[in-house]
Amino acid sequence: MEQQIEKSKKKLYQRWWMWVIYAIAFTIVIANFSGSSSSSAPASAPPQEAIKVTALKIVNDYKENGVAADATYKGKIIEVTGTVKTIDKDILDTPYIALESYEYAIVDHVQCMFPRSSAAELATVTKGQKITLRGKVLTNMGNILVEDCLIVR
């Protein structure tokens, strides 16, 4: 009887929930590698002109009509000016700056994601500081995510 119980126990790597953990970890690793490698434009292509906008305007545009705002901003380079609300790192240890939109808003911020190598530069930024950031609009997921950011000041 005791031998039968031991045989019915599955090894750790054979359990269904372990495969779910493997799949999630694999997805995160792949997303990290694909997100960290920035494809640079060919030398002959002129730099893309940035859309200049305030944090409040882009947030309002997305609140009024997300489809129209995506047509205007998504995949395009913007220079967004606003007041620093948060300077932090996300769960993947990617540094970011979130710009204020409304006084008591929990979401609806412009969240600019920086390369990990920018941590020293971000350490000089202070909460409440007015700043201009440049990057490519990725998507609106509660916050408007902007990737490959740099500080314009």
C-alpha cells in the first residue's frame, strides 16, 4: 500500500501548475530580451519629428476618444511636458517617470519607461519638477505607456 502511494505522487516537474510557472517565466524572459533590444533606424532615414504635447492634453485626448488618440499618438515619437508625479522602477526593474495628470488620479498618467542604464540620470530628477521627456507611445493601459524615453528638460 505504501509503495502504491509513493508511485501515485508526481514529480515536481510533472505537475500542471509547474508548467504554468515555466510558461510565465519563459514569456517574461522573451519579453525582456525583445523589449531591451532597440532597433535603430538606418543611417539614411531622417529622425522622426516629435509631436509636442503636455501630459494633461494627451491624457484628455485618450479619455475623450481612445481610438482617435491611438491614431494620433500610438507608435509615434512624442515630447511630453509635465510635472513629475513618480520616479520608480516597475516589476521588471525598468526605471520610469510618471507625469501628473489630475490631482487625485490613481491611473491616467503618462508613464515614460527608460533603459536601465538611465538610472543615474533619473536619480537627479525630483518629484514636482517640471520636465520634458521624449519617447515612443506604446499603448494606453490605465496609464499611457511611452517607451525608449530620454530627458529633454
